[in-house]
Amino acid sequence: MPSPAKKRKLNNSGTKPTAPNSRGLEYFFSKQRQNGSENSSRAGTTPAGAAAEMTDEELARKLQAEWDQEEREAAQSKSQTSPTEPEETEPTKTEKSLGKFEQNHTLVLPSSLAKPSPTKDRSKATLGLQSAGMSEDTTSTSIPLDESPLTFQPSQYLSQLQEHWTSEGGDASYALLTRCFVLVSGTTSRIKIVDTLVNCLRILIEGDPSSGSAISKALRNVCGLDNRSLKAIYDKHGDAGDVAFEAKKKQSFTLRKPKPLTIKGVYQSLVKIANSQGQGSGEAKQRLVDRLLQDARGGEESRFVVRTLCQHLRIGAVKTTMLIALSRAFLLSRPPGTNFPLRSASELSKLKKEERAETWARGEEIVKSCFAKRPNYSDLVPVLLEIGISEELLIRCGIAVHVPLRPMLGSITRDLSEMLTKLQGRDFACEYKYDGQRAQIHCDERGKVSIFSRHLELMTDKYPDLVELILKIRGEGVESFIMEGEVVAVDPATGELKNFQTLTNRARKDVDIGSITISVCLFSFDLMYLNGQPLLDRSFRERRELLRSLFTEIPNHFSWVKSLDATSGDSEAVLEFFKSATESKCEGLMVKILDNLPTLPLIGDAGEETPEDKEKIILPKSKTKGKGKAKSAADEDGKAKSRRKPLLATYEPDKRLDSWLKVKKDYNSSFDTLDLIPVAAWHGSGRKAKWWSPILLAVRNEETGSLEAVCKCISGFTDTFYKANKEFYDDGKETGEPKNTRAQKPSFVEYSGPRPDVWFEPQEVWEMAFADITLSPTYTAAIGLLSNERGLSLRFPRFMKKREDKGIDEASTNDFLASLWRKQDAVAVKTQEHGEAGDQDVEDEE
């Protein structure tokens, strides 16, 4: 809406208006019902001259006031006389003046003014235009995007789509993307979700490649958008997108025909919103958001525009799903004018399921690897449009300064003995695991420094003291680099380590270096890039040597993590080093393979690899109670398959490997814990009837992005927790204001048991202890990894604490759960064998 200071003048020259010929408001008011002739002659209507001096907003507010007055007078008239069917009358003076105003203006009323009254009579007494914004794009909605990509032919629809796009500006319409979102959010099938995304991408690749480059960017959450004020209003209604959908359906009228949204246009608006800063940026953002919602056609476009602004699409297509869809789309389609090789859909359809999966897998691995090293769609998609899926993509989209790569992650071990068993015959480094914040430091040739968190959030402004420090630690010949380390709060005089809570007390934005009261030290532990050359394929020993020889230590401000090189035979030295780490207020140890060596045999571990079966792993027989024996992939295919990950000394972005192991002081070998995601709940009984109990929890499937239900929990919760949890996950039945809940099961949650009373919006991670792991016909966690019929569940799960430091993308995976089950079964086998041997000894003695 224009600023009130910018007033539009009516054309009073006496000439014929030059506005386009369209139906005036008199046409739409021909059937408007009135309650008496006195309303049509009521004083207070707006003369043309007055309207000429009024802004859009002033006129809108005046009209609204007049309609409210009409409604009040009509209600009074009804209460005094018996209700009769009112006759159709001529438009009032107000309606006529508004019709005349429409010929010279393009007015859009704010939704707050256009919102209809919930009373029944309101609809009869107010303006009743059919909203132009509710017209659907039938061309896009008729395309069967959820068809199999092996039978879907984009060429069948491109001519019709391009003709439609040309009539509305030339670019691919946002309605196509909305159609994709609707289909994806409406299915629980992972295959259908991927197929729909693949087909949508193929249409854009072949029909509008420039929008194809923008689609992946639009799918990402908008970075830097301060939406707290707007979101607070929507929270009381539940999902912000659902609110926008309902508001669009109830929108009474618009006097300006909406300009159809395009994928490019929406993305460009999002970029402007994200980049808007300084004085007046709030108003500028609001105008951009208003225009997006005004131009959205239909409730669904409004729904997904708002969900994008709120940074949560809620369609179940996560990062992994999107990368899989991108890789498959570019194996089947290419833009006009390019000639990179494709795979024939007809040939692929003739392959066996396993062979086709292998074909898809190679392309998926290339795209995932590129995104892990350079998680920026702006870099990835344009190169895909140029060269498709090939080894060259790994070079063109490799690691780059100021683009954070996804960090390598360590596997959890329960104790030192397990760690030493895993690393038999290997040289490894034990490092202090500091209680701080993991940081990725980027520095280019010009001395520009960027600092990223483990979640890839830019936090350069939080650490101006580190930025100043980085320029001082570069040794001779060092120009550009990417290093990784732990930022720890310290005493600047003594170097004494402080806990993470102290670090959190630092300001997070626009920190002035002169006002810093909490000093930090950067303990570096890896170097991934040096003078334009990536070091990811170098061994950890080589990377560490470069780090320590090319950078300058500054006591209590910059140093290297304290470390000890050892082998599995140095158990006493490792134990002493572990004790020193915990005594120094560290969390424990990180243990890392130093060199790339072939897989070595493991001694005395029933469930682990040997040289003869390094490509396979035989699962021990299950000793858990249940119907029948667990069927593994090995049982069904006649071959045993390995899921064990190799021990590499290279840096593997976005992977959790046994090459890095975590041994923390709070791990206890007497019980296991998992980091699970609460996804649903039931009403409790008795005293707990007003709270959520039990609560359904899930693990994360890293391959599909889905959440797989693993157990219900009723143990470990306090009354204080129950109360806070009910307020956080509120279904709205008592308060009328639902929060963080949804009525239907999310498509990305996999669960086939009894229906919960409420579904949670997955967003938290809870640490859960348990007695042991069992096979289950109800829960879907790790299904297919051990058995095609049954998943895994937890016996006697108990809530320990919320993991405030973890997002749901860091929750425990189905792979990790399966590995714990294998270890549990291996221990059971050993115990049984030991017991049988003991029985035999007794018999021999007798």
C-alpha cells in the first residue's frame, strides 16, 4: 500500500478516464440487499471532491466505518420490526462513489480491514466481491507431478505451460511449485515425495532453466528474516500457513487484479526481505510481504508463501530428499541447448529394482558430496544445469572460502575399552573435548574473516576479538585457509578453562570489541583448506602437521587442542590422559584415526569385521522375545551385506564415522542413551489426564529424512515438566490457541500403531535412557536394516534431559540404533557361549 503521504488525485480535467475498461462496483452491488430506503439516502457519504484528497488507507477506513454503521442500524431496525425479505435496491451513494473511485485507482485493502465479521448478517451487509486472488491456476494444478519419473514426460505439458507462462510474464509460475508442495505434503510415501519433486524439477529444467536455478533457493528457509512479530500473531491460530490459507479464502474483495506470482519473483522478494537492513527496513519488509500475499492466487499459494517466510514448509521433504530429487531429475532431463549425457527412462524401467537403485545411488552420492562440501544451492544448481551429473561436478562445486562446509561428526562410544577395541592395530590421536562452541574459521587472501557455527550459522559479529586474532596467527606464506576449532571461555591471565554456560553469556550480535568481558581462546584441531587447495583427502596426520607448523600460537588466545598419540596397546596412558581431560573441565576425549590404512582384523569382537568378511557382516541370532527370527538383508538375498563404515583418516563432511570417536565423562557403560525426537502424545489417565503421557519418540532416518517411531515413554517426567510440556505442545482445546501441534500426522513421520491424541511439530531432542532394544511389529525404527517386517523398540525408556544444544538433524539415527542392537546381540551370544562353556567345565569336574 502506498505511503499516506503519497496522495493520488482524481482526474478532474473533464476528459474520459484512461483506466482500463472493467466492470465497476455498481455491477457487483446490483444484488446487494438493504434494510430500508433510509440507508440509501443516509448522510455522510463521501463526495467526489473529498475522495480526491483521501489516500487509499483513509478511504478504506472511512468505507469500513460506514459499513459498520450500516450494520448497526440494520440490526436495530431488525430488532424493532418483524424480519421480512428485503427488496433489491439501487446502489447507495457510498457504493456509487466507490465505483467511480475504482475507475481511477488500483486500491488493495489491508486484510485487517477486509476481514469479514463472524456474524451471520455481516455477509449480507458488507461488500461481497469474489476475490480475484482466489482464482486457481488450473494449467499447473492439472499436471500429474506424482507420476513415476520413468513414465512422466515433461514434453507433453511444456507447450501448454509455456504458453500460459508467456501470457503472465514469461517465467515459470509459483503455482507449479505450490502444486508440487501440495502433492508432497499430502502423501506419506517417500517414493511419491521424491517422484513429485523429480518431476517438478524436470519441468523447470526443460521448460524454464533460469527458474530451475531459483527453485532450490526458494525451497531453502529464508535467512536473516526477523518474523517474530508476525509469527506471534499467527501462533495463536496454529500453523502460520494454515492461517494464511483461511484468510485468503475469507478475503472479501480486491480492486486490483493480482499479478501472478512466479518462482523467480517470489525468490527475488525473499532475497530483498533477507537483505533489508537499517532504518526503515521493517516497513520495507512489511511491504514486500504484503505484496506477496496480495498477489498469491488461492489459499494454497498463500499458505506456502507464509510457511516459507516462517522458515518451515512442513511438507516432509528435507535436505536429503531434495538432493536425491535433484540428482534424479538431472539424470533424466537437461535444459535446451545442453548435451550432457542422460539415462533413458525406458531403459531404467527395464532394470531390476536393485540395479536401478544402484544407478540412482551414484548420482545421489555425487550431489550429496558436493552439497556437503559446499552447501549452497546458488553454486550447485547452475553447474548442474550446465554439465549435469558427472565427476566434474565434484571439482566445480568443491570447498570454497566463506562457504561453510558441513562438519565431520564423531560416533559415540560407551567407554574407553570399547574405543580401544574398535581401533585395534591403528595409530590414533586422543584430543581434549573442550566444553565450548565448535567454530569453522574462514580467511581469504584479503584478510576477510568469516566464522561459522557447527550448524553453519554465521557468527562473525559475535567474535570480533577472534576476527582480530586470526589476522595475527597466519604464518609466513599462509594466504587463505579454513580451519576448525573449539571456542572456549577462559581466564585471560591464567588460561583456566571455564564452562560452556559462561560462554553463552556473551552477546550474540553487534559485539563491540571494547565491551567484551568474557575472553575466549580458540583451540584449533583441523585444517581443511590452505592457499586455494582443499585438504579433505589428506590424512589427519598430514592436516594436523600443516596446522601446527604454519600458524603461530598466542597463549590463552590461540592454541592447538591438547593431544596424545597412541595405539590400542597404550591403554594405561590413554586412561591417564582421559582423567586429565576431565580434571581440566573438559567433556572427555575425541579420538581420531591418524593414517589411511586397510581394514584390520578385530580380535574378540563377535559382531565385528574380519579380513575375510570385510565386505559383509553376519547378524547374530536374536535372543529377544518375539515371533520368529529376525530376517536380515543377508537372509533374503542369500548374501550378507555390510553396513559398517570404513575407518578413514580423511575429512568427510556431513558424515558420522568411526574414524572419529567421542568418549565423554558422562557416558556410562551400565546403560545406553539415545537422542530422540518427541513426535506425538496421548492424554494421560487419572492424575495425569490434563497432561501428555505417554509421549511417542522417534529416531532419524539419515537417508530419507523421515522420523521413525521407536517407543512411548511415561518415565522420568516431573509434574513441573508435564506442565511446561503441555504449555509448549498445546492442542488448543482448552486455551483456544494451539501451539507447536498439528491435527494430522506429518508425512515424514513413520508410525503404524494406535493413533495419538495429538501430533507434535518435531523440533526438540530429548536424551533417553533404556534397558535394552527389542524387535517390534509396531514401531518402524530401523525397519529394513535388520528385518523387513519388524522395526526396533526400547524397553523401559526413561527421560533424562532435553538436549538444548542439538537440533533434530542431530538426533540419533536408525543406523546407530541398529548398531546398538547388533552389539547387544553379540554380547548375548558371548554370554550364552560362556555359560555353556562353564556348564561343560562343571560336568567335566564331576
